[in-house]
Amino acid sequence: MSALLELAGVERAFGGVRAVDGAGFAVAPGQVHGLIGPNGAGKTTVINLISGLLDPSAGTIVLGDQPIHGLAPYRVAALGVARTFQSIRLFPELSARDNVLVGQHLRRTPSLAARMLMLPSAGAEERAAKERAAALLERVGLSQRVHEHARNLSYGEQRRVEIARALAAEPRLLLLDEPTAGMNPVEVESVAQLIRRVAAEGRSVLLVEHNVRLVMAVCDRITVLNFGKVIAEGPPAAVAQDPEVIAAYLGSPK
């Protein structure tokens, strides 16, 4: 199966520090691919490189047959990449629904003139967009919080609004950066089920997550980073038994 996303020889330096050092891996269509490693391994930097927030110092990042390294974030998003953030980035004074509406901007069709003139087509599209935003919030378990200001939601609920907002863009590739941070076990299981459903729809998911149990349960394949380098890659069962991965997380046995 050809890759939807492929990184080859990707590097990113900050001064004298190589946050990402020759990293390469591929994500297949409809696959949940885990990206794990100790704190400071370079995982979020890789997400930022893929989404266009950072430019690589070297290497290539290809989505489908389109090189995306060096593209502005809005151009990467237009090609079908959506993401969540390690640090929540919602609009606190907007409702949960309006935050999700923001994520639909690439998929909405009426022109600015049609909206300003309040043409019937624009009104119908606006109603449909609000209904879809509410449906996405229901999908992440927030059907009772649609009109609540984001600032009034719990940390775990805000995380789920971010996931709904990313899905609103109808991405080919969904980048999830620590999506279950701050969630209780019931919420974590709900997100796990959601990730499986997203992949079953044919979307690819790149998951950065410290909850190893979740990663092992939902991922088809896992790449492990340490000090910016790929130290292991493969199915979850194989990665879990890799001596270098065990040493990176637990320390070498005496």
C-alpha cells in the first residue's frame, strides 16, 4: 500500500540542538500510526514540521504525491491535514459549536458577498454548518455542551472540542498531539473508539501520546523517537519488545 504521508531524512535544529535528526517513516491510508518517545524526543517538533508551523533544516515531507515541507500552514491544511495541539488553542469566549465552526472554513462554499447580502444560499449553508458542528460535538461526547463557552469547559472537554474542530476540516491526515492529556479513563476510552472510527473511514491518524496503553490498543504501527532519531518502528507488539525502546523508557537493566 502506497503511503499517504512519508518523511525521509528530516532534520530540524534549534541553534546547536538537533530536535529532529534524520527522521523518516511512512503512514499508510486509513492507518493509525503512533509516534512515541521520552520527553524531548522530538515528537511535537515532527508534528509542527508536517503541519507547516516549522520548516525542516533538511529532508523531505510528502503528502500523497505532493511535497509539503516548507509550505505555509494554511496551504498544508488545504491539502487535507488537520491537527490538535499539545497546548490547547481554542477561542475561550466562543461556544464549543463556534470553535468547531472555525474548523470548517476550508470546506464552506458561499462567497463573502453572499454572506454579507444574506442570500438564501448562504443562510442555508450556515444552518447546515451549525448542524454539522453540533453533530461533531456529539461524536466526541459533548452533545450537552454545544453552546457552552470554551473557557467554561473542563480540560478534557476542551481537548475533545479540539478534536471535533480538526475533524470539521474533513482531513485526509489527522495529527493528534497528546489528545488524551487531562482525561479520565472513561474519556480516554471514548477517544480511543473515536480514533478507530476515524481510521475506519479511510482517514490516516498520526498519534503522539504518552498513554502507552492507548497507543498499543489503537495503533497499527508505531515509530519511536529518542533524541530526534528513529530508534524503532513496527507493529505494537514488536515495538513493545524492542530492547532499545525498553532501555529508552525504563533504563538499561543492571
